[in-house]
Amino acid sequence: MKNTKPEGMSLPDWVQQHMEIAQQSAHLNAFVHLFKDEALVAAQNIENAIAHGKKPGKLYGVIISVKDNICIADRPVSAASAILKGYVSPFSATAVERLVAEDAIIMGTTNCDEFGMGSASTHTIYGAVRNADDADKVAGGSSGGAAVSVQIGACQLAIGTDTGGSIRQPAAFCGLAGFKPGYGKISRHGLIAYASSFDQLGFIARDTSLIRLAYDICRGTDDFDSTVTSTAEAAEIPVSTARLATLSDFFPESNVFTQQCFRLIHELGKHFNLTTTSFNGMDYLVPTYYILTTAEASSNLSRYDGVRYGLRVDEEGSLDTMYTQTRTRGFGAEVKKRIMLGTFVLSEGYYDAYYTKAQKVRRWVRNQLETLFQESDFILLPVTASGPWPIDYKSNDPLEVYYSDVYTVLASLAGLPAISIPVDFENEKVHLQIIGKPNNEHNLLAISEKIISLSLK
């Protein structure tokens, strides 16, 4: 495993070294909060316990960051929203507890799009996250801060969330590996919900072996989340006989970026059994995804009303006035847009026309992929249709950024595991997305490690 603590260096010194990196890169807005004192105390406590005979945990020496929509006990969590600014969580997410139990040290919480709604980490009250390779460009989103925290070397592992590509796309923009397990593999207890039937915790790192270790630690049933499956991992697929497939619809000839990925995939055909087929439903993916996720968001975000927690705007007037003013001031423009869209598609007269049809399309997508996986083990696709765009870019087409998710929402609609990996090809880092079958997370990580290790032209 790469980036482990040098032999002879104390754990507090190792933490201090990483803390200085984070502080020197403050202009990138990757972190919302740095827990310097707490991290140093945790490091010393771990050292003391080991000195008294405790066996080091599996993540000893691994420093992690936690996305600002995942709860840590007695630490602020806001989902990058004004409506939750200053809120302190009374408990930790199950995944966080499991990582810390194996001696991972939390560096801090990372910036993101508000409630995970965005593809650039610019919809945030803390200022846009900037890409460390070019600070004038975006880091991707919504887990942009998580990606940059690893990109700059402030931590080895970032835990984030992926609803429709929010780990895979920023990982690609920052030259890293980003892994979304299948739906229900990791407990969502302690995650501030966006769209509950899509949300999944996952990881960003330079090293896929570290991702595998973190996944194995975090996965498994949880009394606080009944959606977590107890299904065992599928049988091992020998990498040498793995069947790869790609979908021709996802590689427009006019797009130089995706065509390079297409050439990479066909180069992989020299090393693996590769077939090319079609999907014939690409145009349905983004509309279906946004109808369903905004519908769920409009329900999930109704809890933020100023009564129990978060922002409360107290002005003279009725209770309805307080609700209205709190939500008006507390939510950002993008979140308001998605709440209104979700409310619309669930409203009387439109529910069947939009929401019900979108659910049927989601089922159709799953069926299509089940059919494809009868003849293949993994599906290879681009992660995005472009690289990072300028941080101040304003599109005249409000749907342009939404449609940039078309490559990543396929796995999300079907609840399948997927990973974004950097591959050396044509003297560049080309990012490749690999989608696996249900319960094939280990096989997905194994094929990813093999592809990364290949010497391609």
C-alpha cells in the first residue's frame, strides 16, 4: 500500500506533516474544517495504546478526510449549506466509526456542492473548490474537496458520497481513483441524504489497494440502516479470462475526449476478451436520473424548516412565514431549483407523467444491464465527456452540466458498483470507468488494479 507512514517517524509527526500540507493549500478550498488538535491527540493515543501492547489497526498510519455531508460525533457538519451551518452532530456515521476503529485519523471535513447537488463543487457556502493541477479550473463534484484533499497529499484516503457520479467524476478531474460500491453495500447511517435510493458512500485514493481495504472495513450490515445487504461477494473472476464490454453509444465521433477513451478500451482488447455492443437508451438516462433524484430530494429536504436544528429565521409573522424565510435564506439557488423540480414531478396531475414513467425507465435500465452482463463481466465507459472546465464558466444552457453526468448515472440508476481509474495511455492519464455486476466489488477492484498495471502505448 502506497503513501504509508515512513518507518521511524512518530504518528503525531506524520499527522503534523499532513496538516501543514493542508494549511499551505488553503487557497484551494478543499477543507471546511481542519481538526489539528483532535488529530494530534488521536495520533498520540494510538501510539500510547500500541506501546502498551495493542495491535495496530488495519489503517494505522492512514490519514483520511470526511466529506461535509457525513457526520462525525461532536464535529460540525453542514452539507455546505447555510441552513445547517454551525450544526454539530451528536453521533458519527457508521462508516466513520469503522474506519476510526482501525486507527484511521481524521484530518478534517471537505468542501462539496450543497447537499451533494452539483458537478463542480461550486455550489457551496465555503467558496468553490479549486483543482490543484490548475487552480483556475474546477475539481469536479460534488465530492470535489474530497478529491483535492488526496490530490495535494493532505491525506491518503477520502470518504465521500456518490449519487450520480459525485466520487467518480472529481476523482477523474484530479487524477485519482474513485470507487462507488453497489447500492446497500455500505451503511448510509450518518449521511445527510440527497436521494436515498441513489446515495452511496465511497472512497477516493491514489491506491486501489487502500480503497479495497477501506471498503472491506466499512461494508456489512448495520442495525441503523436496513437497506444494507448481507449478500456475500461473488466468486472470484480470474482476471486473465475476464470478459469486457463497451457500449458504442457512449463515444460520439465528434468528441476528442471520449474518442481517446475509446482507443484506450480497444487497446485493452489486446489483453482481454472485449466486445462492443449498443445500449440504445442513452437519451433516457439523465432525464430519468434527475426526475427521480429531485423527487427524493424534495422529500428529504423538507425536514429543514428551522424548528429542530439548523438555521432559524425569527421574524414577526406566522409559522408559515418562519418556514418560508428560513428555507429561502438557508438553501442555495441550485438546491431550490431541484426542490421545485422534485415537488413538481410529484404533484397531482404530473406524478404519473413523470415520476412513474421514470421509475419504469429505471427498471428498464436495470433489465438492459442484466442482459448485457449475461455475456460480459465488466462494462467499460468514459467517466466524462471533457476535462475540468474553468471555475468561472457560465453556460447559456442550464442543462449542459446536467448532461455531463450521462456517463456516470448509468451505474447509479442500476445500483451497480463502479470505479474511475487513471490509465497511462498516449503519454497522458486517461480516465476509464468500469462498471461491475452486483456483489462484484472485489472483482471490480481486481480488474482495475490489473488495467492500471498494464504498459499501454
